Amino acid sequence: MEPTLKLLTADQTARQLMLSRSAVYSMIARRELPSIRLGKSIRVPATALADWLEERMVHPKKEDDNHRERR
């Protein structure tokens, strides 16, 4: 069986990002969020959303990094 691609609506994407639906549509229009157009419908692939979030993740600095910056 082939893996299926889970596609999210703008509402589902908005809930996951805790944003408004209009903010999600604006981000899609500005090509900030990955999306697929299917006729008049717009969908966000769940895996692409997860990758997009991972790319923007801010990770805390390690203890060694903070020590080096003070020198």
C-alpha cells in the first residue's frame, strides 16, 4: 500500500499554528507557507508544514556557546 499524503485545510492549518484563517491565507498568498492548489481549493501538506516549522525553530544556545560569546 502506498503512503497517503495528508492535506490540511486553511482552517486546520490555522488551528495548528494558532493563527487566524485569514493570516494563513495571507501567508499562502505571500508564498511563506507551502501549499498545493487543487482547482479552487488550497491545501497545506502536513509533512511540508512540519518541515516548515522545523526550519524556523529557534533552539536554545548550549552552555559552551554562551561562555565563548563572553570572551
